[in-house]
Amino acid sequence: MNNQRIQRLLEMLIEEPNDSFLLYALATEYLKLNDTQKALFYYLETVNSDEDYVGVYYHLAKLYEVLKENENAYETYQKGMKIARKIGDNHAFSELQSAFNIFNGLDYENE
């Protein structure tokens, strides 16, 4: 099932090679298949094609955590929060900040 979605997304990407949603969707589908390298590639392509596509930063940072690339995760959370503030997306900022705090061991809810 996922392979059909990936194939369709790849076909659509041919028509719209810089479509942020398609790039993000491909990354998400590859992540569901545990293909972390392709997921990482498409998350990075999303950021490169549209820095303001704020939804990608949370997932990219989480993937960096899984890959034990903590410096990249830290920087991605920081950049995502900066972008969220810039575009006025308070919900995205809150989610990124919460994940960033947990990443840094500042999970106040569990104290």
C-alpha cells in the first residue's frame, strides 16, 4: 500500500518538483517504511525548497534524534522555532518548544 502512495507521490513530484507538501509527504511515507535515509533526504529537500514550511522541522528533528545526530536535532528545533515565530504560527512554535524542552531534559510534566 505505501509503495503505491510513494509511486504516486513521485509521479506528482515530476510535475511539481519543488512542491513542499509532496516532498514532506514522501519523507513521511519513507519513514513509515523505516527507510530513514530516504526520509531524511526528502525532509531536507522540503527545507531546502521552502524554509517556511514549518511542519517539517518537528519531524526532521525527531528523525535526527533517532539517528543519534543530536547536534542536528538541536539546530533543527532552534531553526523551526525561529521560522514558526517569523511566520506567526504559535501552534507550531509551541509543539517545537515542547519537543525541544523534552530533548534537553526539561520535561516539566514528569517532575
